[in-house]
Amino acid sequence: MKNKLLTMAVLVGLISGCGGGGGGGSKEGATLSKESAEVAAISLETLEQPVAMSNFIISVLHQLSAKEGKISDDCNTSSSEIGSFSASLIDSVLTIELNECDITGKEKITGSVTATFDSLSKHGQYLEFKGELETGVLNYDQYGQQYTIKYNASVTQELESSHQVKLAMALRGNEAIYVNGIPLYFSNSEVVKVLDYMLGTYSATAYADITAPHIFNGSLALRTSEALQGNILRYPTRGKYEIHGANGSYASVSPGSTDDWAKIEESGSSDYVEVSWSDMTSGAIIAFPSRRASAPGEFNSYYVSDEPKLYSNQSPEVVKTADNPLKPEQTLLIIPAPTPDQLTNSEFYNRYDYSTISPDDYSVTADGPWVTVRVLKDLPVDANFTLRLLNGDGVDYASVDFNTEEVYEISVNQDQVIRDLAPFTLKPVKVTDESKNFTVSWTQIVKDDQIEVNQNNAKEATIDPSEMTPGEIYKFKAEITDPFGREFIHVVSLMVEDPLKGSSYISYETDHLWRAPNESYIKVIESAGNITSSDAYIANVYDNGYNLSESYSLNVDNMTNGYVYKDYYGPNTTGDFSFSIDGSSLTSNCMESSIQLDVLENEMVHEGTNSETGNPIEYQKLAVDFTITCESGTLTGKIRSNSLVE
């Protein structure tokens, strides 16, 4: 065979611009011309496409545990090719939407596929099913070459033995795979692969009569004269498939001189050439499907030793139940299947301080190649652990990480200005899961005036605002213990509005385009400002009676009518501004930003002189509105201090 073996992109080039036509083409053998040889070269990879999709479907079904439901996730075979998908299984129909999903490592696929099952069941770590898959028009992007593919196929998977599965695929309908709308007919097609999980070996065969009347006359016959065989993630080391043409001519493909190379031989010639196996197959028909969306049809040529080895992508995801999130469970695929002696030596430790977990607090069991680690006693929360399975020399042949970080939100009342003197309840206002046990203990942080705080139950307390001096700030500490025993403190500041002096607070709201969208914030706090026609510096008044690190500042320099604009590189004039709360900037890293500051009230009020110190008794009445833009988002804020301005 003198023609260079090409990928799917060549086929697209051959049929682009071809007109209509129909039928399966001639049944006579095709002469191995340039056109027919190029189709022959990629015939196996073309016929693999429904198998590659079957691998992905198997991955999705495992994530759904073969039960009705919906999922969405990333899908990729490498960190550089990340797509996404969504899937739903309802009434034995699996519908998948793909968005640039790389399922073989050779192309990104966008489109939809539906699998309708006559039967579907899960037995331990294996699926059995019988069904039909049908694609919409799938958009492929293979190294920048774009084309479409469409097909209909039946797929069956069954258990041959306790740890051996057999997958069979055959095209249905008119037995065509459409490339850019042009049919390639694979009549009497069948692809069969048998995966042995105990040994990590595969055996695969492919058969089809190929016609492509828009490209060449006659037919080609794809035959596996000897099943392709090898080890998990490796190209075949045994076997042969052939493409037969007219007059007894054929070309055969078999393992070459190295693991990555295939040998191509022609009938009637003792010569041969070697090419990369990756030019002949995507690996889909010899891949062990993943149990997760990552690397769903993973295949590579990594070296596989005779010692037990962990296959992470083919292992299920870690299981953490809502009832026992600190007792994770992980099942690992280890091939060859470890012996009982190889499961008795393990090490489980905290990666931060290397403290170990007692062997009594976890178990390691196996069902053939599937090794399950179960944590029997709650692990410490918010920690990272590693379990190592060790061989006789103390070297790990498998390791797995457990992360016990748990997110559990308990939000209590925001700061408020109270205008209704009815009893006020201090309480949680947003909780991740109300059914979980948590506590909130309320006390007043006393500076001057102390009022009664009545703890009603484990989470709520009540105060009487009529006991509060109007215009004064009262602070209440919420000591929170979440379901995992973690302790947090949050301070709620309250003020009853003074009918003469008003109230003191800073607040803001963001729109849906702001970096933290649709956020509402208020802090009851007294402010002081130094404001001129061109500059403004406004910040909290430090109150040493509470010993709390509450702070904010708003600075505007060289404004014109209260306005300043700047881009990422700084102000376009000498103007500048910044806004931060509790040390966190809300205006940094904006490519374009601006502020409009409107001063509604700014007055110093003198109330006399301190008889002991002789210092004046005074306070500032301040009311400022401001609007900040960052890119297309908007933050609108208010500063009020001893002010009746709304």
C-alpha cells in the first residue's frame, strides 16, 4: 500500500463537493485505488464512532447508577480539551447533549444523542443493556478540521462471566455513517469487544462490507482474521484485520515492531510499512470505558506492568452520602486483581500532619479487581487524607485521596436599622440543610447600655428594641456551631433610629452584571468624612468600646462634579478612587470603572463642651450616595451617619 494512511479529515476532503446519489453501491470488489485505499485506511476508525459514543454512554450510565435522573458535568480526555455535557435518563431513554466533548482524545463533538433501552440493569460494577442509539447531526472538530457525522446503531452489553463483559455494536437503518451528509455504507456490520477486568485484557473484532458510491466504485470488505488483543490502555500486541478488494487483493493491519506501531502489508508483496496505531484507530473498540466523565473512552499506550496497578478513570467516583459525609467510600479498579495478601498492608494518613488513621476505623475488601475502601468512623472535617496500598516491599501499588471539606452555610440576621419597636428575633435566616443539628447562641457585646437577650431555643433569641437608646449601636454576637462541630462567630449590629439624629450605616446593592451579582449588603456603623469639591475621604469611626475589626473606606481623588473614570492602567487624568470593606477591595481589577459621588448632607453639629476636658462635643451628619461601575456591572451604595436622609 503506497498511499499514506490518513485520518477522518481526509475522508471529508474526498467527499466535500460530492453531489447526491443513493444506494449501497456495487457489490463487486473495489480496486484498491487511491480513493478506495484512503477509505480503507480509515474504515476501522469510521466504524468505531458508534463504539466511542457507546463508551461515553456507559460512562454516563455509571454516573447515574443506571437509574432515572439527570446529571451535567465536564467531559474530557485531557486537561487541555474540556467540554461539557448534560444527560437525563427517563423511561429507559437516555438523552445526552454534548458541547465540545472530547471522548476519544482525537476530536471535540457537539450535538445530541439518544439511547433507547429495551433492557438496562446494573450488576455490581457492570452494566447489562440492549438498546439502540441514534444521533442528531454531530459536529466534529478534529485538530481544526470540521465535519459532521450521523448514524443509527444497536448496542448490546452482557456479562460473559463474573468479571468479563462483551459489547456488540451493529449499524441499523440503511447501515450508513453519514459524513457531511454523504453516506458511507457498512453493510452487515458488527463490532465486538470483550473486556476481561480480572486480567485487564481485551479482544476485539470488526466486520463490514463497505461501499461509498460517491467516492469509488465497487465494495471493500473489512474483516478481522484474528481478533485484536492486548492489555488495558495499550495498542494490540496480537491480531490482524484486513481490507479486501477486487481480484483477491487485500491489505492487512497487525502489530508492528513496537507497541505504538502497526504493520501494513499488501497481498502479493513481501514489503510492508509501519505507521502509528493512532492513524488506524481511535482506540474506542479496545478501550475500557471510564466510570466518570473524565476520559470517558480513555485510551493511550502507557506501559502496564505485571504488578497490580490502579486505573483511576475506570474507577467509580468517591461516594459521600448526605447522612455520613465524613465516612467516604471509594471503589478502585486494580489490575491484575490483587491477592488477599496484597490487601492486608495499607497506610491511611492525614496529609497535613501525617497522623495516621487506625486500621480499625476503615476496611479494605475486594471483589475480584474491584477494591473497596470504606471509612467506618467519621474523619475530621476539612482535611485531606491519603490511603496507600502497599506491596511486600512497602511500596504503594495504589493510592487514593479523600477530601473531607464540607460546605455548610448558616447565615444570621443582617445589620439593621430598627423602626418598629416590636420584639426582634435574632435568628438564622439561611441554612444549607435545616434537618441537620446546629446551634446558635446569642449574647450582647456590651459597651455601655446592656439589654436583656432571651435565648428562646438552640438557634434563636429575642430582644426588646424599646430597651435600646435611639441612635446608639448595639452589637450581638452569634456563636455558631455547625453539624460538623465547627465553630464560627458573627456579629449583628442593630440601631433604633433616632427621631432627631437619624441613623448610621453603609449599604450597597449590585446588579446582575456585577462580579458578585444581585448582592445586598448593610453594615450599621458610624462614619466620618472629609469632603471637598474635588476630594472625598470617608471611613468608619473607630469605636474602641467593642474591640472589633470592622472597617470600610471610600476614597475619591480629583473628581469633577463627583465623577471619576479610569481604565485598568489607572485614571485617564489625575483622578482615582477606591472602595473597600473589612480590608477587601470592591473596585480592584476592573478594566474600566467609574464612580459618581453625590453628597446629600455634610454638617458638623456642636452640642457644647466637655466639662472635664474642655473639648467640644460634636458629631458629623453625613449622607452620601454613590454609584460605581466595573465593566458593565453596577454597584449602588449609601452612606448615612447620624442622618435622617433616606
